[in-house]
Amino acid sequence: MSTAADVAVTGRDAETAVAAGPGPGDPGDRGDLTIADRVVERVAGYAVTQVQGASAAPRRVLGINVGDARPDDEASVRARVDGGTATVEATIAVEWPHPIPVVAERLRRRVRDDVARLTDVQVAHIDLDVVSLPLAASRPRRVQ
């Protein structure tokens, strides 16, 4: 049985082995990782859909709501990433009669957790703009 030390590398394989070096080395020495603002925006926008009572706000034209809240869509989010820290601004709807401060706190926690877990970026500040209080979807009535 031969070991790695017993195997001789010759020809082109030897040139490749020398050029490649001893191995990948320390992960910190391999290069930089930059997380774009848009990545944090997408993660935060999706997090809104995961919080009970929160949803994407209706589309707005000249400050007037056009249509209904969009519970399954990502919220409108703007993010600014500076190194390993981000600030986030989100425009959301909170379903009536959920208490806005409770939904806002759950949403902030979810956004911070999801962004940190998926991107390793810490969210320092989250501004929420609640622009709509739609009625929660009513249950369909059964005909008796």
C-alpha cells in the first residue's frame, strides 16, 4: 500500500501541483465577500411574509393606496449595507386587529435573525412604515 508521500508526480502533473500550492489555506486568505444591498432587501422583504399579521403594503401612486395588501409578496424594502452592518427601511401593512407595536417588534426580530443567519450581516436599525391596516382575510362561509 502506498501513501501520498510515496507517489511521485511527474510531467504536467508536477507543474500543476507546484502552481496550485499546498492547498486552499485559511478561509480568510481566500478573498473578500461583499453582500450587496439588494440581497439584504430580498431577505428582509421575504421575512415580512413570515410574520403573522404583517404583509407587503398595497402599491401606492402619489401617496394613495392602489389595490390591497399583498400577504404573499415580499414587502417594499430598502437596505444599506456598510461592511458587516446594515440599516433597513420597510413599508408594510398590518392586518386589523393585530396590535401594531407587537407586529413591529416580531418583524424587527425576524428581519434581524434572517439577515444575520443568511448573510452574516448585522442589522443595526430597522425603520418600519405602516401604511395600511387591511381587514384580516375572513373565513369563507359554509352554506347550511
